[in-house]
Amino acid sequence: MDDRKNTTAGWVLFAGIIALGGWIVSGEAYHAGEVEQGGYALPGGEESGASGEAAKPVEFYLASADPVKGEAVFKKCAACHVAAAGGANGIGPNLWAVMGAPIGKHAAGFAYSEVLAGKGGNWDWKSMDAWLASPRAFAPGTKMTFAGLGSPEDRANVIVYLNKQGSNLPIPAAPAEAAPAAPAEGNTAAPAEGNAVAAEGNAAAPANTAAPKPE
């Protein structure tokens, strides 16, 4: 009887050891998987932001820009700006006749930030496009809190809309598309001609050139 009890106890103990070992091994595998995974991947990363399209100059978009669409986009700016003759400055300056005017100085009575007022130059197509894309990148330290317009089409539409509000500068022509490179001259006929000459020389050579033996 005692032998049976000892045998049963031994098997129970053995089964417990096996179960404990399996639990430890599975636990280690689970934690190792957690470390390798490192959490969830958030949307909107580098892959979602990459367009794969090379950047084009602002003139490319100005050629097909629509001031009506630009007026609709400008509504995002209406809380801080007006673009009307004689309009009052608000949180931002009045933008009437801003195109072609000195950067950071065109609206009388408005307190521009020093960094923008000291930028120099006039608001042309490229500078306005850069400003609308990212005011903080264009003039680090500016008081402008707007993050910018990511779409080059939206920026071009807004620019042509602002241009019609008292500036009326001529729209620049779209840049010409680059023509494909032509093949270099002298690289096609020469090898073929050289091979033909070599072939002719091989055909004209006699088969046996040894002199006859004297008798």
C-alpha cells in the first residue's frame, strides 16, 4: 500500500514539475515577443506622408491657379486678416495690395514681429509661397501661429487671389518641361564600321601563306 502511495505521489510531483516548466517557458516566449514588437504602429508616419512626387516650382502651380478657389481657402485666414482697401488691421495685418509690397512693412500701423520686419525684400511669388507653406520656417520667431498650407495648389490659389486684391502683378509663365537627353554622337556607327572592316580583312586573307618548297 505504501509503495502505491509513493508511486502516485511521485507521478503527481513529476506532472507538477512538467507543468511548471511549461508555464515558465511560455511566459518567457510571451515577454520576448512583447519586447520585439515594441507597441502599436501609429498612423500618419513617414510612409503615409511620402508622396513620391518631386517638388515643383511655384510658377508651375500659378499657371493653373484659380482666385475663386483661393478666396475659399482664404476663409481659413479670415479670423485674423482682411484683404480689402482701407480695411482695418486685426490680429494680423490687412493684406490689401500685399503682393509686391515690402515684407513685414506694408500695412501701416501694424506691429510686425522684428524677425519678419527685418526679413528684407518684397512679397514675390516664391517668398509668399514659402510663407504660406510654413510661416515659422520662413521667419523663425514670427508671431504668426498658423501652421501653414501643405497643398501647393491651395497656396497658389490663395496667392493669385491676394494678387487680385490691389496688386495685379503679372502671373509668371510656367517653367518649360525638361527635354529628354539626346544620345551622344559618334557612339553608334563607329563600332559597326570597325566590325565590318575586320570582317573584310579576315575574308581576304589566304588560307595557306607558306612558300612552296624548292625541288
